[in-house]
Amino acid sequence: MSSQAFTGGHKASHQELPPEFQDQEESIKITGFWMFIVTDVLIFASLFATYAVFVNRIASGPTPAQVFQLNTALIETLILLTSSFTIGIAIWAMRQNRQRMVTWWLVLTVLLGMAFVSIELTEFAGDVAAGWGWHTSAFLSAFFLLVAAHGTHVTMGIIWAVALLFQLRRRGLTTVTRRKLYTFSLYWHFLDIMWVFIFTVVYLGGRLI
């Protein structure tokens, strides 16, 4: 009797888990992805440290206040924070087994990511056209390295999301695609958090120098 009660209780608690955690093998893969995020945190920490060391090394180039366009950075921030909301809705829809809704919200996340990257590339092109390239000063080298590293991560996330859209269309919401969607959401939220730090440290901080 007690054994049956224990088994039934265990089964019930298992069913209470989100679907992406109900398969043990896929759950382990999610834990492994957290380890990847930790290593990425260390990479960005080193890039932030490099920027902090070189932010005042402007040589004959412009100061941070001259380079940074706060309005553009605010628009980029709004876009990424909105994309964090849209991928959150996609995960909610996934847990409700609403594949069509998942697809549309994931597409919207991709479009927002593309808008962010486009604005960032336009910003970089404007800086280079003004003669403020990465080779102009140590400050600009550190700035381009940090912000471009984040932009590259966003671009990789867009490619990942597009691949997920194809897998969803072909396979539907399976144990594997649910796990992949969830790990993508972790990655995307991580990029949003990193951008908040970039916006605060680089753009807002640069206006005070």
C-alpha cells in the first residue's frame, strides 16, 4: 500500500514538471546548457574588464560622449527587452501545446532580433564613416570588441531560432524540440541581460565621461 502511494505521488510530482523537464535525458541537457552560459558570462566579464581599462585611452580619437548616441541605444534596448517578452510568451504557448502560437511568437522574436542587429550595424557604419574605426584608439577597439561580440551572439541566436522554426514545422512539439526551445529562451534572456549591462556601463557611463 505504501509502495503504491509512493509511486503514485512520484508520478504526480513528475507530471507537475514543465514538459521540457519531464524527460530525464533532455533535462540533463538543459543543465549542461547552463554550464555553457556560465562560460559565456566569463567571456563577457573579460570583455567588460578590457573596456573598463581602455575606456579613457582615446589617443587622438573621440571621447565616449562624442561617439555614443543614447537615443539609438535606448531604441535597441527597447527592442531587445520586447524580444525577451515575446520569447517568454512562446515558451508559455509551448507548455500549453499551442504550436501555431509558438511559431508566431518565435517569428516575432526573430524579427526583433534582426531589427536590433540592423540598427547596430548602421551605428557601426556611421562610426567608421566618421573616421572612428576600431583602430583609432584603444577605447574604440575595446568598444567595438565588446558590442560586436554581443551582436554576433544575437546573430547566432537568430540563426538558431530560424532552425527551430523549420524543426517545429517538420516535427512539431516533441520532447526534443521543447528542450531546444527552452534552451534557446535561456540563451536569448542571457543576451538581453548582457545588453542591459552594456547599455548601463558603456552608453550611460560613456555620457558621464
